[in-house]
Amino acid sequence: MRGNVLIIGLGLIGGSIALAIKKEHPDAIIYGYDADGQQAKLAKALKIIDEPVGDYMATASISDLIVICTPVNATVQVVEKLSRQPLKETAILTDAGSTKKKVMEAAERYFSPRQVFIGGHPMAGSHKSGVTAAKERLFENAFYMLTPSSIAGVKEIGQLKMWLKGTKAKFLEVSADEHDYLTGVISHLPHIMAASMVNLAENAEKENEIIARLAAGGFRDTTRIASSSPEMWKDILLHNDQVLIALLDSWIREMEEVKAWMANKNGQRIYDFFLGAKRFRDAMPIHEKGAIPSSYDLYVDVPDYPGVISEITGYLAESSISITNIRILETREEIYGVLAISFQSNEDRALAVECLQLKTTYDTYFD
């Protein structure tokens, strides 16, 4: 497809969308704006966009596709601002925010019935941030939620999917309310729980300094999502407040039940609680990308002798397998292996397993 594309917000998501569009539509001209002008210049230097712009309003008027990739709070402000600018009648606007109801309400209020807005949420991410972390394959096989406005028809939705074809994502159309409930259950609430668990550990450390060292194993992996941007999560909680308050109430009620079972020594109910969770989790698809970015960790049971880490990384380097992190685990409760290696994708991890099984006798494990 030919045309002008404007990306507003050049972080990990905006940069990755730009790369995916450019790969599939090389004749398109991609303009990029970021509140940090240096990010926009860097995006051009990295060939993520074609042209940086200092004022997105003028560029919006000539754009065929406008993708807003700002934090959800700022997205509403950008929508209101763009509504004051004459745009192409055929232009399609979309966003990439983690909550949809308030964004779609703003889009209906400011654009309907003259402009097509289709809410979007690519459900993939990374532990890295910024435009330098952008990857054209970031969304491959991930769910990409679309929440069309009332005037978006089959034609316009199809056009947006064509623009975004290079993401290789799996598109799913839902209402804004459905989106916010679904992501509340499987993304937003878990982030609150993870942050709470970490804060609890921090408070406990005041009584016993060994807490932080013990938490460096499975606890750290379980709560890794607590390292996400505080600014982003503040906005998400404020935008999805009604859904999350109801979910928190439900969770608190369940925790009160667990407390009662323990107080009453009701072993059967406690057993059923954990059994039900185990069954549901074990039945989940292993290789699907979900709302929370996947971690591709491999645990290697290596002996303790000088040079073993360089031996492992050397084998992986020989096979051109990139790693994102490597660490020795002191606390390994329910984790089999001394060495934890993180990869960018499930494919890289599978190649690593094959490589290490061929070149070593060390046992490898992953979930």
C-alpha cells in the first residue's frame, strides 16, 4: 500500500509498528513524532521511520494512517487535539493503548461521524523500552485487539489490517468494555498483585536482610512484571478503575476464604484450591503470546567449576544464538538448574536446547 503513515510516540511499540509497516509496505512514507525530539531523530538514524516531525498536527492532515502510541492518558489528549485538525476523509486513526473504554469514548465524542477511529492494542512487549528496542517481529503470532468505533465498517477494518499485515499478529475484534475486562483479568490485576508481593518483600526485608537474596530465584521470576513503568501503570489503573475495583473485590473475597480454610484446618478446600489452579494453568497453551510479555528462560543444571559460564555462552555464540540475560541462581525452589539464560524468542530457546544437548551432558529445563 502507498500512502503517508504518522506514528505519534516512538517507543518500543511505536517503533516496532513502524518497522512492521515499512517491511510490508516499502512504498509508504512513515513520519514519526515523539515528545522527546531526540527519539525521533534516533528513529530516523536507525531507519525505523523515514522522516521525524516536530509538529504532528501539520503532518496529520496529509496522513492516510495515524497510529497513536503514547501512554493511555496522553492518548485522550492527542485524540482531542487531532479532532481540531482537518484530516483526510479516508484517513484511519488507531492507537496502541492498554485500555480502551475511555479512549473510545473520546474518539466517539470528537471524531464521530466524520472520521474513522479503530482502537488497537498489540498484546506483546519486552523487558526493554525505547525506540532502540523496536523489532519488526515483536508482534508476530501475538493477539492484536481491535475495538472499532461505531462508524468503522468492514472496509475500514480491513484497510487497517492490511496496513498492519507486517506485524504478523492475530487480530481479534472486541468491544471496548470486553477489552478492558479481558485485559483486567489477565494483565492488569496480575501486575497489581506482583507489585504488592514485591512491596511485601521489601517491608519484610526491614526485619530480615536475607529476604532480598532469597527472592533472587523463583520469586524474582514470578514478580518480574513489577519492573514495568510506574507511570504507565498509574494511567492504566486510573483508566480501567471500574473493572479493576470489581476484580480486586473478587480476589479479596477469595483470599478471605483461603484464610478461613486455614483457620478451620480445612485441608480438602485448600487442596482443591491449588488443584484447580494447577489444572487450569497446565491446560494453557505453551507457545501462545498473551497479554503479559513472555519470558523465554532456560535453566541449565551445570556443575560448579571455573569457566563453565563461558563454556555455555561459547557454544551458543558458535551457533549464532543471541541471549538477553544470564545469571546464577542461589535460590532455586521449584526451579531445576543453577544457570538461568534468557532469550528473545521461543525459537531461540529451542535452538539453545538443541545446541546444549548436542555439545554437553548438562540437563536443561524450561516451563
